[in-house]
Amino acid sequence: MGNGTNRVEDMASPNNGTATARETIVEIHSVCLPPKKTTFQKLKKRFADVFFPDDPLERFRNQTWRNKVILGLQSLFPIFTWGSQYDLKLFRSDVISGLTIASLAIPQGISYAKLANLPPIVGLYSSFVPPLIYSVLGSSKHLAVGPVSIASLVMGSMLSESVSPTQDPVLYLKLAFTSTFFAGLFQASLGLLRLGFLIDFLSKPTLVGFTAGAAVIVSLQQLKGLLGIVHFTGKMQFIPVMSSVFNNRSEWSWETIVMGLGFLIILLTTRHISMRKPKLFWISAASPLASVVISTLLVFLIRNKTHAISFIGHLPKGLNPPSANMLYFSGTHLALAIKTGIITGVLSLTEGIAVGRTFASLKNYQVNGNKEMMAIGFMNMVGSCTSCYVTTGSFSRSAVNYNAGAKTAVSNIVLASTVLVTLLFLMPLFYYTPNLILAAIILTAVIGLIDYQAAYKLYKVDKFDFFTCMCAFFGVLLVSVPLGLAIAVGVSVIKILLHVTRPNTLEIGNIQGTQIYQSLKRYREASRVHGFLILAVESPIYFANSTYLQERILRWTREEETRIKNNNGTTLKCIVLDMTAVSSIDTSGIEAVFELKRRLEKQSLQLVLVNPVGSVMEKLHKSKIIESLGLSGLYLTVGEAVADLSSTWKAHGQP
């Protein structure tokens, strides 16, 4: 290779003894090595790129010690960031939004606790302490914290498979708190160690399918409350649930059905109104609590006339009792608690961060993912010691919080304060609250989790992603909640492995009149260059795919030679590999390039590499493969390679 030398691309032969020449001058650029770095410098940069892509220490540079302390406190406790500018106007907005989400959070908390097979009071406990913790540690202004349906369902289904919540309620409660502790520990560890990329294995198709399947299961489970069935299956699969519904027809209560359907229609109608007209958000936000009040009053008035409608009964008054002594760190069910904690922790973390970022983007501010992981993690760890189960940011409550005009996390403090008043003084009022209204509230909340539009978009855009989505959906529906999730994650991993081990290669050609080279299949105006087979590799080259790439390139070569033979074309002389998209290469990949070069040379074919990136170029240079390729074996662009080699062949009289 020359260094910026000019080479003749095309020269005419002498005419009538006069040496007239037509030539096009092409400048051939050398492919440079990256700047030299020590091994420590390389590891340091790679470590920073992987774990600190946002460079969290940047704002600490060139600051006084006093400012560094203040910035450190703001980093650990985001409340210090906005606390100094807080005023009465912001407080007024936060009070309104806090009271609004409290009207939704109180009935939802009771309902979701029952979904997790926990005492209803635990749902209220979980709506008191976690919001207080998050208001200090969280970075989202609009995230409304509390129990959520999916995490409640997963916890209930996983724990009840091994421990009965009715036959051994104390052990079940211990496992629920312990699972919450491990969920928080896992979440906080991900944030502290900056390993949040691990949750990316829950892809969008997986979450769409899993959430929809879980929403269907949750909805079917509510038939127990809406129909008044007493003896209902504890299983979460579609077939057992439907069998239980129809096998217990004798237990159906017409009073429960009429009242339940009536309130369900009201709740769905108010939800529809708020979706069509966002300014009327308060209608859907207030309707659950209003429905609880009205249904409780109705049951109280008819309590002596019918006993067909079941109700909650006694709920203890008072603050969250400490539960640190109930954490279960030894015994036969410890593995179950850890597994349940990790799965519910991942799901709740994914939901919380996604919801926080959604509303942050609407108000043009950033939510730090690692800080959110630590905030949600510490929130659940503290919650496990104060009779709370897994909590995170709820989309429905956060949407209400956003539409109600929340300005800061103080809305969570107002929410917690409202729940506190309820726990201390209002618990006896929930005695006659019917179970049917809780079922109707859950149904109304989870029906929005079935995102058929997202599934249809997956089908239109990527069939494999749609297949992953359906695996999650039917896995949850027909097998079990955790196994359905595992199946979907497994399919996603298979997709990754297929992309990694079977990367894409394509043949490219020249668009006439330009120096642009693009896919022959994609661009009709692109054409092959005589004597060349130009291929592009669109992935790193390493041990997992090096053998495949070698065999695939040789197959491309055989197919090209067959095509030339059938069309009586120009003899194939050179294989050009465009390595622009090859982001890295390992020793196995380098050996594959060596072997490919050797096998091509046996067929009298030249191998040329084009535009390897810095790290790839450095490894190729150290492995001596650049020397073996020779002067005309490495180029900066495909155009320069074709022009230089063509002129060289013509200069040597080769056709």
C-alpha cells in the first residue's frame, strides 16, 4: 500500500505510433493504525464504555470540595436537586396530584394484595412506606409508586405452587416478604454495579406477549369475585381456571353477578372517557374509590337481606408493623424465595424504569436508569422490613399523576400521607367492601395491558419478534407465568445466537457513474465489477461465527465462478471483503482470515480487505496478516481497491 500515492486507473494503448494517453488519476489512501495505547489504557476505556457510558463523574471535574459534596448529595438523593427551588405553587400542584392518585392507589392496593394471595392490608402497607423512600431516592418527577398487577400475579403464582396461602398463611407471608427483600437486593445491586443492561434480555416482544398473557390470566382469576364462586382453583393456567368456573356453576350468585357487572361497566366507561378526553382524567382516577364507597354502602344496607355477596371483613388499624424478624434466610423454601424475588424484581424494575422514562421524555428531563434501580431496590428492601411486598412505578397511577399536574416526587409523599390517614382512622369503613368491586377494579386496570396494536406492529415489521411475543403469550396462558416468561426469554436468546453465529453477508456492486458500492439485491442500478467478487460482512468476526463466515465466503466464491462459467464472463481474480461493519475480531477470526486467504490462493484468487476499523486493524497488524496480504491487499474503500487493482492488471496486460 502506498501512503497517499497517485495511481493510474485507465490508460489507452498507443495509436499510429503516437503515444496518446487517456488517464484518470485515483488517490489511494493508506489504512492507518489507531494510536498506540497500553493494555491498561485499553482496559480502562473498555471498562468505562461498558459500565459508565454516561460518564457520571463528568460534572465533578474542576469543582471545589464544597461543590463536590453538594453534587454528591444531589447524586445520591435527587430530592436535594429540586428541594431548594421548591415553592408553594409547586406544592399546590403536588397536593392535588397526590390526593388524586391516592383515590386510585387505595382500592388498587387492596385489590393487588389479594391478587398476590396476601392479606388486603398488606396492599395498603405497600402504598405507604415505599412512596416515602422513593420520594427521597427516585429521580422521576411523575412515577407513582405502589403494588402492580404483574408483579403481584407472578409472586402469587410462584409462591402458591409450593406453599398454600390458606393452609400455612404465616409461612406464605414470610416468603412474600423475603422475596421482596431479594427483589430489592437484586435491583439495588444492578444499579450499584451498573449492570442494568442485563434487564435488556427482556425484549419488547417478550414484554408485550408476557404482559398480555398475564393480563388475561389476571382477568380470568377475577371471575371468582365477579361470579361469587367460593371454591376456586389456585392454578393460573387458562384451562384449569375455565374448568373451575364452569364446574362450580352451582356457586354462581346472581346478586354478585349483577352488582359486579354493573360496577365493571361503570369503571370501563369512565376509563374510556378519560382515554378519549385526557383532560377528564379525574373521572377514571376517582371512579375506583367512588365505586368502593358506593358498593360498600350497598352491601351494608342489604346485609340482612342477602348473604350471597362476600366482603373483605376486618382490616387492622395502625401503621406498618415491623417484619424484619419474618425474613426467611434458611430452610427448604429459601431457593423459592430467591427465585421469586429475582423474577419479580426484574419485571417490576423493567416496568418502573420504562414508565419513568416515558413521562420524563414528555417533560424533557432525564431519568437515570442506574439511580432508579438503586431507588427501587432500596425501596423494596426497606419495604420487606415494614410488612410490604414488591412495589414499583405503576403506569396507570403514573399517568394519573402526570395528568393531574404533578411537578415533583412530593406527590408520592402526599399519597403516603393519605394512606397513613386511612391506616390510622378509616380501616373500619372497608369492612363491608365487597370482593366483587376489587375484582372489577383489577379487571379495569389490567385490560389496558393487552396491547394488540403493538402485537400487530410486530407482525408487520418482524415475524420473528411476533413469534417471540406469541411464545410469551401462550406460554403464560397455557403453561405457567414463570415458565411462559422463561420460554420467551429462551426464544429471544436463540434469536441473539442466530444473529451472532450466522451473521449476514451480502454481495455488493458498483452504482454506475459513482464510487458507491451497494447491495446487488437491494439496488437494481448496482452491477458486478468484472474480475471481482465484492462481499460485505455485517458483524464482528470471532470464535462463534468464524468457521461459518469462512465457509459462506467460499460458497459465494463457488457460486460466482459457476455464474461466470455459465455466462462466459471474465475470469474471477479477486475477492474483496468490505470490513466496515466488522466492529471486532478475535484470534479465531484472525485464523479464519488466514485460512480463507490460503484456500483462495490455492484457487489462484487474491483476498483483499477493505476498511477494517481501528481495533480490527491493530489485531490484524500484530498477527502479521497485513504483511502476508502484501501491498495490494488492504485498502480504505472498495472504490480505491477496484480502481487500483484494475489498473495494475491492465498494466501487466491482464484482461
